[in-house]
Amino acid sequence: MRFIDSHTEGEPTRVVISGGPDLGGGSLRQQLDRFARDFDDVRRALILEPRGSEALVGALLCPPTDPSCDAGVIFFNNAGFLGMCGHGSIGVAVTLAYLDRVKGSQLKLETPVGVVSLEMLGPNEASLQNVPSYVHQAGVTIAIDGYPPLRGDIGWGGNWFFLVDWTHTPIRPELIPKLTQVCLQIRRALEERGITGANGGVIDHIELFCAADDSGADSRNFVLCPGGEYDRSPCGTGTSAKLACLAAHAELKPGEIWTQESVIGGRFQASYQLNAEGRVVPTIRGRAYICSEGTIVRQPNDPFINGIPSK
């Protein structure tokens, strides 16, 4: 399998450009289900050590089923598959531009949860118009050990998030292990109480946010992804869910810029408009850089042909 690696504001994306599994026809959602059922060994080999890392997000390019789209894409990580990935979409756009596969500056990607549009703003910068985002439930209170009750919102930005205004510790790199444990406790509490997104959707992303350390950003966040790793970027789908919360609480108007900073300092510039149904349509602007390109090799006698099992 041929791949190109990039990072978007620090968060890595591995785009499979050829040699991936044949997922047959049907909708992209059906192809994702077939990928998960019949080819999960490919996901593990691409993402897990010794060929990958826990933080890596994969993106398999597929022929689009929507004729208006330039490509289809299925995202996956160390724990399984994602409906959408914001940083990954920017990484895919920059990768396709690197391969000279973008006509003009506009690009449309078909994902299992809908079509997203991107505009290339330079060889290493793109603006993503994400799927419509919304707040499913606001002001949900949960309890975890060592802290007073926490209130958060359940938001959709292409994945399900529980967003918490975090005031108990700084959101800084040296506290990543502590923040990770807090988020794992929050996720466990949600599971134990049966709290979900719409239609029983699993809330597999936890987002803590606080005021930024300097005036150049509006907020600083820490996002825990499904496989237990934190997002190095400010998280595209997480920033989309955050915009939906800000809109629902009348804290940000359509068209106003919100600068979201990650725990390691990467930044997205974000804004939104409302669609005809009153849903938030986010626009996320960020930078991605090509890191490497190569071929995945899987020798039959390799004891770790399908990767080292994730923690």
C-alpha cells in the first residue's frame, strides 16, 4: 500500500493513495462497514506500531459515489473507524494538492457522514466547510472521582463529543497525563449512566476547554480521541461541535471568527453560518505539512504483520 503522511497542526494523517482493500460498491457507509468487517487487519497494520503510532489517523481514498465529489475518504484510527475527521480532511486536501490532483482551489470529499467542501488557500493551508453540527443536549451533569460535579454539552461535529468548561487545572503539555485520566473518567461515567448522542450514538470524544493563555486565541482545548490518545491539533470535528455550543448559548454570531488552540499550541480559525434548518455549518481553517511518503510492507512470516495490539 502506497501512503503519504502529513500532519495538521501537529496531528498526523496517513493517506492511502493506492493498494488499499477493494471495498466493492454501495454507499460509503456500506464500504466503511465492509472495511471494518473484512479488512480490519489492514487498519491495524497501517495504524499500529511498528508501522504506525497511537496518534496516527488513517484515510483511505475511495472513488466517490456522489458525482459532485472529487474523492471519497474513510477515516480510521487505533481504535476503529471515524465518521468524519476535520484535521484529516485538511491533511487529505494538502496531500491531493501535493499530488497535483486538485483542479483549481476547490475540492469536495465524500465521507460516511456527508459531503465536506475544502478550499485550498496555499500549498499547506486549507479551509474546510464541515457537515452541519448541533447540540444534542446541554447542561448534562456527571460525577467523577476527585472533582466536583461537572457540567457539559453533548455536541455533534461529525463525531460525538462531550464538551466541558475545565477550570480545575491548566490545559498545558506537562499535564497531558492528568488530563487524559480525567477524560477517561468522564467517558466511563457517560457509559455507566447510558448517556449517548442522538439515536444511541456513542460519545467517544471528550473535549475540555478553557481560556487561552494569551490574547491570540479565544480558547485552549484538550481532546481525548476514541483510542485513548489526545489530539495534537485543536480537532476539526471538536471545534465544529464547540461552534455549535457557542451558537446555542448565543456566545458567537454567524461569521465571527473563533480561534481555537490545542494543548500543544496548534490553532484553527473557525466560524459558522446557519443552514435552512437552523443547524451550524462550520468552517475550519488550518495548516498541514507533508512529512513522508512510502510503501507499507507486510511479510507473511512477520509476527506483527497486523501491528502490535493497542493498549
